[in-house]
Amino acid sequence: MEREKFGSRLGFILISAGCAIGLGNVYRFPIITGGYGGAAFVLMYIAFLILLGIPAMVAELAVGRASQKSIASSFDELEKPGQKWHLMKYVGIAGNYLLMMFYTAISGWMFVYFFKYLNGSILPLDAAGAGEYFGSMVSNLKITIPATFATIIICFGVCSLGLQKGVERITKVMMLILFALMVGLAVYSCTLDNAVEGLKFYLIPSFENLESAGWTAVSAAMGQAFFTLSIGIGSIAIFGSYISKERRLTGEAITIISLDTAVALMSGLIIFPAAFTYNGGVTADAGTVGAGFLFTTLTGIFNAMPGGRIVGTLFFLFMIFAAYSTVIAVFENIMSFWLDLTKVGRKKAAIINIILMMVLALPCLFGFNIWSGFSIGGKGIMDLEDFIISNNLLPLGALVYVLFCTYNKRGWGWSNFMNEANAGRGIAFPNWLRVYVKYVLPLIILVVWAQGYITMFF
């Protein structure tokens, strides 16, 4: 059967960016930026995006486009006889399911808060009250299970319609609305009383704050730059398999990363002016940042500002689109596993995976209720699932892609990678980067991976 293709380049760019754009862009990036020096940290973050993100994304896109397969069989197509790179399929499949086991739960929370702002029931709460409500909400299975299941059904439903008619058409609309909502919220936030102070902190570098944080800030910038792009489990490669060879992959990677970065930077334009006006700055701990910031601190800020109901409603609508764009992208990768490895059609694969994903999401939901006493190293079920995927499968998966593309005898090889990356028109991937990509980039990825354990346990 002929492989589906995107109907337009815009569709590929927006959907690939939608996979990278997620909740971490909106809550994690501003808090880490606030904790590690403001604008100076932003500059370092952008530098690492260029150094780490572009070559790793080009490698994953190249494997996807050359094989015309998902991670389920892309390495089988490209590896040499007797090699074992195809074992990566199990890491990729496990990573996609594991990511969705907790990501769908957080997406469900966005769903709940959107309706709470829409009907105004959450408006009387200050930051302390919002914290109490959030704690009671996440432990209430009568709320979280339906919200999570609704997310799973909606997003797999989109994927069941097909690549062009479902994933591309609906994600393009969501992403365009997402950008419009962000611009509108940023403009409003910049009109608040202490917006200037927030913008100075965010946009004017002060290297004194960065120096005081030292290596911690450097590792945080590397980690955020790396993890924000969702590289390493085939979620980007699948979209490479849906595109033609008309354009070189370096330019496509730069465009995707630029959109991802624009959303992260725009979120700062929303949060910093609001936080400096109603919260005295961003007070969350950058070292232990979690999604709870959105539902406690930020909710208290929205409730304190004029027009907070409208702002909160639009913000959580934007958050739903940010979350669902990632969920749909990853679900499309999961669907492609099934299409590549079985003979079932899209609709049957969607039904099977809706049931499977509902079951797999339950441990995370139970972790806030009947299994709340379970922990390892002080981490509950959601944090453990996040740690396994974010600090292990993503960096180590990216390392596999980089090594596969750069080692000639033991992998796919640099010449094959360069031919694929530079097929078409546009920005060429420079051959002189070979030493950096082959030797230096893997070491940096290993540092990011090791830093995850240092942060987790020490």
C-alpha cells in the first residue's frame, strides 16, 4: 500500500512543531528562566538549541525519510545485514506509550481547568485556594478518569481519520489558533502595571544572576533545549517519512525548532509581566519545577487580574491545543507502528489503542489516589514515568540516531546520512560538522543523561 504523504509543507512544519511544542514550553521554560538569570539564560538556551537540537533533529528526520517507515521498522530498512539497530524499535514503541501514560493525564487537567474558567467556578480562589483545589482535583478519579479518557478518544479519533483528512487538517487549525491565542495573551500581559519590570528581567541579560547559578544553569539550559524537541523516540522521524525529497532537512529542522522556540519565548511574554505584577516575580523553584505551577501559582495570578476569567479561559484553551498537538503527533506515531507491523486499518488500530491507552493511563491517575503511597526515591508514579522517558529514553534514543547516522561500518553511515539530509533545495547540512556530530555531540548527550540522574538522586 502506498504510504500517505502530507498535503502541504505547511502541514508538515506545523505538525512536526506541534509534536515538539508541549506543556514544557509553557510552564517549564519560564520557571527555569526565572530561576537561572532571566535573559542571560535564554541566550544560553538558544545556543544549545542550535548546537544540540538541529543536528539531532536532522538525523532523526533523515532516518524517517530515507526508510519511509516509522520507528517500528525504519532501522530494519536502513541497517546493514547482521546489525542490531532494529532493536531500537522496542525503545521507541515503549517510549511513545510511556510518554502518553502521564501526558494524557496532564492534558486532561487542562480540559478540566478550561471548563472551570469557562463557567467561572474557579475565580474566587487565590493562590493558596487554587493549590488546595488542585490537590483535591488530581486525586478525584471521578474527574480525572473521564477527562483523561476524553483526551485519548478525541486524539485517537483525529488520527483515525487519516494523515491528511485528520492529523494534518485538524492540527494545522489547532496550531494556528494556538499562535493567535499566544499573541493576544502576550499583548494583554504586556499592558499590566509591572509589565516593564518583568520584561526587563526577561529580555535584558544580567550575567551576574547566571554566574551565581554556575554549572546548574548550564546543565538546565542543555536539558531544556534537548528535551523540548521530543527527539529520540521516533516522534519526529515519523513525519520525516511522510515528506518528499523536495527540500533539504536542515532548513526544515531550523523552521520546526524556530516555531518551538517562539512558543517558549512567547510564553515568557505572557507569564513574566503577569508574575511581576501579581506575584512579585516567578517564585517557583527552578530545580523542582512541575506542571502544578500552571494550576496553582498561575491560576492565582489570573484570578487576581482584571478580566481574569477571559484570560484564564483563553490560556487553558491555548494549553489544550499545545497539549493535544503533542498527543496527536505521538498517537500518529503509535498508529504508524500498528500500520507498519500489522494488517489492521487505521480505524481498527485506533479502537485497539484507545482501549490499550485507557488501561495504561490508569497507574498515573491512581498514583494521586489509591496508589498515592507508592514511591521510589520520593517520586510518585507520574514523576517516575516522566523520569524514565525524559531522562533516559529521549537522550539515549537521540544518541542512537546520532551514532547510526555517523558511523560508516557499524551504522547507516555519514555519506548515506548526508545524501538524505541534503536531497532537495534549501539549507545544506555542512560536511565539516562531521567530527562534532560524531564525537562531541554524543558526549554532550551523555552529559545531559547523567545530569538527569544527578538531579534526581543528589
